[in-house]
Amino acid sequence: MTAKPSLGYPTRTDAVLALRREKLSTREIASRLGIDPKTVTALESSAGRKLRPAEQLGRTILFPVDILDALAPYAARRNCHVNQLARRIVEQVVDDGIVDAVMDDAESLS
């Protein structure tokens, strides 16, 4: 795929990001570039993935809705989204090396 210069920028992605920094809406950006609003969103998403450090890339884990609902008040107290809290909990358990303690199965693994 070759780069498509747009509005004086080397690529459409560069143009989208520049226009977004100017606080233009997705529709306004799409109109200026002559592309579909969904393309604007896709270009932004793709640019975001490229800028993310490797350690922030991950895989999707599905949690049962009742678990997420149970975490909701704890997330609210921390002013974060339930998914962010679930991720923080797992990260903390792993970082502290307490998976066996949390799972209460350390003795059965010996």
C-alpha cells in the first residue's frame, strides 16, 4: 500500500492526526479529506496502535458480566472504568507474585 498525500501532509493518517489536534470532529475531518468518517476512525486507530509501546499491546480477556458488575463500585471509587480496574488487579497480583496465594492453591502445586 502506498502513502496517499492529503492536504499537504505526507499521508492521510498524518492529515487526520493534524486535524484532530485542531479539535475538528470526525465528520469535519472526513469532509475535508473527502473520505468516509469510518475511514477517519480507522486511520486514527491504526496510528494509535503503531505508537503504543510493545508492553502495552495485549490480548482480549472476557470477564463474565456479573464479575464486572461486582467490580463497578470499586472502579467508581477509583474513578476508573471497570475494565481498567480488572486489568490493574491482575497486573498487581502478577507483579507482587501472589497468584498462588490469591488462588489458595500453592500447597497443591508442590
